[in-house]
Amino acid sequence: MITKIILITGATDGIGKVAAKTMAKQGHTVIIHGRNQNKAQKVCEEIIAETGNNKVDIITGDLFSLAEVKRMAAAFKQKYDRLDVLIKNAGAIFSKDRELTKEGLEKTMTLNVFSPLLLTELLLDVLSKSPSARIINTSSATHRIAKKPDFSDLQLEKDYTSSGAYASSKLYTI
């Protein structure tokens, strides 16, 4: 079996963590992403202990910050010369009030759409070095309740609801 280098965002909990364990059990090199260094390290150690695969690594970065996404991509490239699979799993729904990131972007769209898109763009060169590169976007059935896309309002300034923002972000992801 050919082992792959796999980066999974949002891999410290939920679907991402389960995917990371599954890929590690298969013998792949798995890089788990999380915001919190300590939590990511604990999950990394847990996966190594459970799977016996010591090719599990972490990369941290706050996906609410496009600057952090750029730093994260650069850090990945310093350590790895190729990427076989990018699993873009990080995502969330937020409070009823529209919130902005420190960079002035709407939070839901930043985490669920803008940051994953930027990360993909920044890693395309290392993905292209893999003969069978894959990009996987996780989503949810919530996209079905999204209104018609309004590409003139990607910041969701008009008619904001948290469920609507989440649904739209998942529709844009698909």
C-alpha cells in the first residue's frame, strides 16, 4: 500500500478526529489541524497510542484569520514537500448575532468558506506534486435550506440569521 500525506482541518474533535484515526490506522501520515496547540497535541498523542502509527503530526492555526491560514500553509510547506489529500472539515455555526473576525470578515463565512478556499489555493502547488491528489470538503444537509446565493452579499450584511449563514456557507462549499 502506498502511504499518503493527509491534512485534515478541524481534526481535534468530531468527524475530523474520527477521520484522522481512521487514516492513521491505515498507516498514512496524518496531519491534524486545530486552533489550540495543547488540545491538538493531546489528540495527536491519543491517535498515536490508539493506532500505533507514529506518523501523526499537528499543525495549528486559527481559521478565523486569513493571515493565520497563510502562516499555516507556509508551515506545512516547510515540513512537507507534497500533499496527497486535503480534507477541509473545520466548520461551525455561531450565535444569533452577526459577528466579524479581527480582519473584518463575517465569522461563519470566514471559517466555512474563505479560509478553506484560501488554504486550498495556497497548497495547490504541493497537491500538484501528488499523482493522485484529492481535496475533500465536508458539508451538511443544511445547505438545502439556504436561500438563493447572493454573491453581492458574501459578508451576509443583509437579513442575517445564524442558521441562514451556516446554510449559505455549506451551499457555497458544495
